[in-house]
Amino acid sequence: MKNKIVIISLVLVGFIIIAASPKRSSSGAPVSSTGAPNETTCAKSGCHDDNSVNSGKATLSLEVGDSIANYIPGKTYLLKIKMAEKAVTRFGFQIVALNHNNVNAGKFQLTDKARTQLISNNLELTDRQYVTYTFGGTDGINGASEWTLNWIAPKTNVGPISFYVAGVSADDDMSDKGDYVYTIQKVLNN
């Protein structure tokens, strides 16, 4: 009987330790956090909000195809989102593509479902499609991270298209404090 009580006590202590342990989890950036018109960023939506946007030392970039400046309607382009900051091991991002009326332009297509995911806003800005990271997509190597996906241009010419990208350079302390948020915009003409 004494052995059963000891074993049960040890099992309960184990469960309590596991339940109290800090957990790393992230299911991606909150929807509509790219800094595009009518949106916030993670620096203003209540998470990574203790530093000003674009105030850190990281770099954030977006490559479209072979560094094109004009899109061809209906064509598929490979997008590369890159972030780098020395000694950082966790990064995140979110992207949206909008036409001159701030309406979704084209369609995103995942090429790496382990690192990226499609999301949409069911409450506001419901016409917009986003891609953000998965938890597995937060890992950086040697102070850098890269995400790839496809973007299919609209079937017809809709004028200039703006890509809005927000990225986070995280200090990996299991909190959303002490991190830096960055935003960029890239415009493709027709």
C-alpha cells in the first residue's frame, strides 16, 4: 500500500512539473498583422509590442521570381521571404498581396507546409489571403531564416500590386517581450 502511494505521488508530481513547464508554441502571426492598409502589426496587436517597428538590427526582404518589377497575369512566381539577425534563432513572418483598392490580388500557394500555412480573417478584411509561419517554420540557422511559397498573379491585369510583409526577430525567451517587428512593402507593376 505504501509503495502505491509513493508511486501515485511521484506520477502526480511529474504531471505537475510537466504542466507548469514553459511551453513554446506559436501557430503563426495573428491574422491581418502585416501592416497593410487597415491592419496592425505584431508590434501593435498586443504581442511583440515593447519595441518600435523597424527599430532593431535584423533585415527583412522579399524576392519575387528573379527580382522582377512587373508581373504577367496568370503566371506563377516563387516568393522568398528572408530574415537575418546575428545570434537570433527564432523568426516569424506574415504576407499579403493587395491591388490598388486594397483588395486581395492573386493567390498564394504553399510550397513548404512544414514551415508555412495559409490563413484568412473571418471577421474583418475577409477578402484577404495571408501566409504565415508554422511553429516548425520559426527555426533560424546561423542567424537567418527563409520561407518560400508561390504567388499566382491575377488572371487579368489589375494594376500595381503591393506585397506587405511583417517579420519578427525573436529572442527565444518563451515570451513575446524583447522581440523586434519589421515591415516592408514591395510593389509589382503590370
